[in-house]
Amino acid sequence: MRKKRILLLSEGFGAGHTRAAHALAMLLKQNSSEIQTRVMELGAFQHPMVSSWIFTAYKKTVTSQPKLWGMLYRSQRQKSLNRFAKLALHRLFYSQTQEIIERFRPDLIVCTHPFPAVIVSRLKRAGLEMPLFTVITDYDGHGAWIDGQVDKYFVSTNEVKEQLIQKGVPLQRIEVTGIPVHPGFLRQYSKDEIREQYGLRAMPTVLMMGGGWGMLKNDDLLGRLAEWREHVQLIIVCGSNEKARQRLLEGPAFRHPNVHVLGFTQEIDKLMDVSDLLITKPGGITCTEGMAKGLPMLFYNPIPGQEEENCQYFTEQGIGQEITSLDTIDQWMEVLLTNYPELARRRRSIQHRFMSNPVDCSQAIMQYLQ
């Protein structure tokens, strides 16, 4: 019997969308050996050089002109992409999508970014007979995700479900599943083994992420954190930002046994297990991964738009807090040092919240295929 084929389409505008696609692919394959998956950044596959240029331009816009990006995001929040924008995307960037689908012959297409969903929806209107599911990877139901050809939306929260209903999406097409995370974030690792692997101590530990998006340029924030290095262990993950990593390694404040400056790693799940607090940009996937590990979070300078919405949701839920001043850092360091039992209770509460969805994306897809 032929295996069921699932094509997962994403885009590289921030790593979170594709991380969600890979996580969902792994969860599906864990559920059944009769499923074959393919994850693809659709635009990058068709036009790698153009895709790289567009991503660079996007990154510069959201980091150097966040207010402009916020205005664009809010102006389109209630609307789907118009017909001209969809046509332009198809002609300029996604013209080979039909051939790619015919080559893979999937039984189902799942999109974790709005652009591929828009293109597949357009092909469906032109005659493509293919179930199309969309996984919304943020905590906001922006209009760009919505198209009448999408058969099912998997969303993070009941609030996002209500936002989609208000935008005209039928209730039966929406399922609250949470955002998929890599299976590593669903298991518990040995803290002793991780500490030995990374040369860490058994002491209050803060994990800081976000180097690729300019977070590590804030010397005031980093300096205030470093002031606590005698009492609090710091793990600073710079990602692919090698310049930031080298700059920190050259700073006297960060050449300390309790400060660990790392580059790119695929073991964030393990580092979260030995950490007590996460400082990060509020991307939808990173926040979900932190919640899966039960980590309280501090959010640095959320970009107007989806990060702002994510920050608001997690703050309202009592899972995170925006860093509004350096006093926020001091307050949380004091909690780490003086009220650790309360922090442990909070971690259990956060993890329970993550586990509260009755069904996840992979299970919902399996039910559909069966």
C-alpha cells in the first residue's frame, strides 16, 4: 500500500515557520510509519537567490524600521491579501508550484506560512483538487492567513479561533491545537548530563536568545545581566550571529565561569531544561517551545506586529513579561535567588497550560487521513 504523502510548505521569514513545519513532520512520522512527509520553503526552493534577497530586506525592515512594519501589519490585519497581490506572488515568486505539487503527488498540503497557503489556494480555485490545511504559527489571527480555499485552520488559542470567526471563517474549519513543537521539547532530559555536556553548574540559570535579530546589540541589557554573574548562571545563544558572539567573548564582563556564550545550536530544548528563565524576542515558535518547557519568559523589545501580539498574549496569561526597564531584570534575578519554590510552582503551571489542548496538529491530521 502506498504511504500517505504530506507536503509541508513554509517560508524562511524568520526560522519559526519552518521549525513548526519540521516539528509537525517529525510528530506525524512518530505517529505512523505509513506517512511520508516533505518540508519545503517554497519560495527558496524555486528562487533561492531572490528568496535570500527578500528575506534580507524583510529583516532590515523589521529591525531598523519597526514602526513602519507595525503600520503595515496593522493596516492589513483584518484583510486577506487582495487579488493583485496574490497574482503578483504567483507570477514573480511561485510560478512553478503546480509542477512541484504534481511531482510529489501529496494527499494533503499543510502550510505554516501565509504565502504558500495563498498560492495553493489560488491553484485550488483554478482546479487543483487537494485538501489544504494551515497552521497559524503566532498568537494572532492576522488576515493574511485567511483564504476561502483553506479546508482547516489549526490555531494556537481560543482567542485566535474567535478572531478567525470574526473574519468570516466557518467554525467547523477551525481547530484549537496549539502550535507544533519539535518532540525534544516534549521530553525531559537529565539535567546532570546536560550540565556536564556544557560545563554548567547547578545554580539559578538564565537562557538568553535572539542574537540573529539584533537583541545582543543592547549593551545596557547585557551589562545589567552580567552584573549578576556571581550569583546567576547565564547562557547566551547568539545563533548564526558570529559577530555578536565574538564581541561578547572579547568583553571582560562575559569572560566568567558562570557566563556561557554559544553560537548556533540545535539543542535549545536541552538548554531550556537546565534553565529557570528565558529572555527572548517573542516569536510564536520560541514562546511555544518555552511554554512546553514550563519557562517563565522576559520579552525584549517586541517588534510591532506579530511579536507585539505574542507578547501581549503571554503577558496577559501570566507566562511572560515585557522588559520595560532594567529594573525588570533586577526584579527577576531577585526572584531567582530568593523565591525559587514559587518559581518552580509557576513552571509547573506554565507546562500544564501547554498540555491543556485536547488534540494537537499531528493527531488532527492523522484523524483526517484515517
